Amino acid sequence: MSWRTLAKSNSDLINGIKNLGLVKSDIVFQAMKNVDRGHFADDKATAYFDRPQSIGYGATISAPHMHAFAMEDLKDHIHKGARILDVGSGSGYLCACFAEMLDILEKGDKDLSYEGQGRVFGLEIVKELVDKSVNNLKKFDKGRKWLESGRIRIIHGNGWEGLDEVAGPFDAIHVGAAAEEVPQKLMHILAPGGRCVIPVGEQHNTQYYKVIDKTLDGEIKASNKMEVQYVPLVRQGKGMEKRKVSNHEQKQQKGTV
């Protein structure tokens, strides 16, 4: 579907994927409309194409429709004061979209204390991408304010290890690479009533994009939404040349799908 929207502006891109039925809710539409993908894409000529792009170090900024899927799946778990974790945060784009969703929800709430405001944490195993994503956010006023205020924090770390409980628990967790099994440390820091979206399965075998909910009493319930093919979620600081680039996305980059 990526070739259907080859726009020249962020507004046209988001309108295009909305017209295809890929963006369904107002809050996801407004957040994606307000965050310019061009700040996060290396290739400015194709920044507004609905396809993934390389951002170096074997990683990509995913196709906008895939970001839309994730945001739609998580939107009901993103509320005032929500804690959101993006594992494999890459360019920082999805962190910015999550932060914009929080801005929309919390706008004008004078009773909301600083401590009660929502936070977005990006967890990235490639140190160079941590630095790059911070620099991307500094390209525009709102991004700088998010960093200065602590609305967004990008952390160098291993997704399999999650984050300590000081940052969490998290109401919404997004993971951008496939784990052989659901990382239990991520489930531990998923808040009761929270949701995680993650591709699960071994490389070269069947993998599923899973939607995982934790009930208020702590029970984990998972469902398979669609079949996907991603490379593994890296456990250590090695193999980054393969990180986060699915076979499908590689084909999209080459224009073969």
C-alpha cells in the first residue's frame, strides 16, 4: 500500500493515508498532522512517501501507515498523565507523535501538576541513533520544549531489559523489532490496564504483530493482529546492521512491493 501515497508535504501525506482508511481517529490524525516527518527522515526528497527510509546503522524510520497502526492500537491507553515507552525509538519520530497526543489531551488542564503530566520514553540500543533522535527533536520548537520539559526522554539501553520502575509502569509500550518470545521484563513494567504492541516470532519463521493487554488484576491477554516479518530485537550492542529492518520494509525501500 505504500506506493499509493507519494506526497510532497506532511499534510498531504497524512491526508492521503487517512483517505485510505489507515488513520481512523481524530487524535491520531491530528498528532501525525502536527509532527512533520521531514524532521526525522534523512532523504528529504522522499520524506513524505508512505514507505520506510533508512536512517543509518541498519535502522529505518518505518512507513507512516505502520506508525498509524501502532498509534491507533495504543490510543485508548494514552491519556492525561500516561507513561509511554517506545522500544527501538530510532529517529525519534514516534516518540514525537506520542508526545503530541499527550499535548492534545492535556492542553488547557490547569489542574494538572508537572508531576502528573504524561511522559514519553524512547529506548534505543544504538548510541548514535540516540544522539540523532535528540538532534532531530531539536530541529523544531516543540521538539526542543519536549526535551527541555522532560515530556520526551531518549535513553540508550537494551529493549530486552526494559526500564527501571522509576520511569514506569507504562500505560502504552510499542516495540519495533521481533522478539522470539514476549520479553517478560516489558510485561513487568506494563501497567495494569496497559497495552503493548510487539512483533513476536523467530526470524525466517512466522511472526505475528501482537496486541498484549494487562488486565487490572495483572492477567496478560495477547492476540495476533497480523502476520509480519521483522528482524530480531537485538539483545546486546551487536548486530545493529540488521536491527529493525523487516523483509517487507526492505522490499518497500527498493520499490518492489
